[in-house]
Amino acid sequence: MTYDEAAVLDAMRSFPRGRRVPRQDVLNKTHLPVDRMNKALAGLETSGHVLLDGDMVKLSSDGTTFDT
């Protein structure tokens, strides 16, 4: 897991469990450049940590099962 992926995952865990959040909210929490955040989200989706649905992002585990 890269630093950017860990930052995005940590930001996702700060939102209420089970909530789908806009990418912009994740971007505001992480303070990463857009391209780095999108790359991190793509990596997290590939590994099964997050679910991407257009502009919305959701943790696949509600933030409880992944040990990072």
C-alpha cells in the first residue's frame, strides 16, 4: 500500500460507516493533488478496499476489516 492509498483510506475512515462520499470530500480531507488521489483510489478499488461509483466512493468493508 502506498502512502497516498493509506492517506485516502484514512480519510475514508473518517466519514460515517457505510456512507458514499463524493471524491471532492475525499480530496478535501487528504490534501493530495487530484491525479495522485485518483491513482490511489484506483489502487484501492483494485485491491478491494473501496468501491467506486462514478463520482462517489464507499469503503467496501465499512472501515472495520482492513488492517493497514
